[in-house]
Amino acid sequence: MDKTMPNDMSLEALIAGDRAEFARLVDEYSSPIYRLGLRMLGNPQDAEDVLQNTFLNALTHIQNFEGRSSLATWLYRIAVNEALMLIRKKKPEVNLEDVEAEDDTDDLRPTQIVDWSALPEEELLSEEGKKALDAAVAQLPESLRIVFLLRDVEGLSIKETAEALNLTETNVKTRLLRARMVLREQLSAYYSERLPARSEK
């Protein structure tokens, strides 16, 4: 999905308050914003709240959009903030900026890595396998999960992810590496349980 504004969408019209143009913006970005909210919060109603609040916020502040980032990145930033506000209401201790040693890569060596090439492709791409990945992503700390979702799921660049989260690109790269390593270790545990059974056949 192209993360820049569609060529036929007018930023000038949006800033001028053109409701039809804003409706097109909503149509263009509703699905990824809802998906991000759902993966961050794990609750359809909360994801719906994030979606509605993101576009209400965007409608209110579109005149202040200066174009220093892409419109998509600006929307993701709003959506992330809305989601984090909901998370903090339920988990007041959560702070995206306060991450214990998360930007230190010295301890990123995994304890368990399985050779996934021993598994057939249909096993890796099965519905059960996708659910295992979703479950592993849901268990990531918020500060890692959101970086992984924006970069690897929604396809934002490192620069766009850093802009959306107000982090440095180095921090994004480090947290992304940590998230991928944690996921790989968790999924290795999942798939290692399937290797012996298949080898016995």
C-alpha cells in the first residue's frame, strides 16, 4: 500500500475544509488505521474508538498540517497517540518512552531458534501459524509491538515509523530488531513442537 497521499487527493482542498475530499481520506485510510488499532489493543470496540477519534482529530487539526511528513504518517501518529491513551487508561504504568534497556542490543541473542526450513510451506502459512504469529505479536511490550506493526505490518519506512512515534531512527531500528528476535524465539518454540511429530512420520 502506498503510504503517500493518493495523487488525485488535494491537500489544499482538505485544508480548505472540503468535506467530500475528507470523506475520500477516510475511505483511503480507515482500514489500515482500524487494523493498527485492533492489533495494538486487541479489542474491536477500542479499535473503532481509535478509528473515530483519529479522524475527528484529523478533521479538527487538518489546517495545522504543515506537510513536514506525509499525510499518512501524520494520521498514523494521531492513531498511535489515541491507542496509547486507551492503553494508559487500562494500564497506567505503560510509557512508550520508558523502556527498560530496550535500546541496548547486547542481550538480543535468542535462546531457542528452530530451523523453520524443515517445515513445509503450508505449515508456515497455515491459519494456525498465522494465529500463532498474531498471538506472539500481541504479547510484545507496547513499545516493541507498535514499532513492529508500523514497520513490518503496515509497511512504513524506518523514517516514517520514527516520525509517527517521535523516536530517532536508531531507536526504531533497535526496537524493531528486538521485536523480531523476540517473535522469532516465540515462534521457534511453537514450531519446534511440530518438527518431531513430522519427522516420526
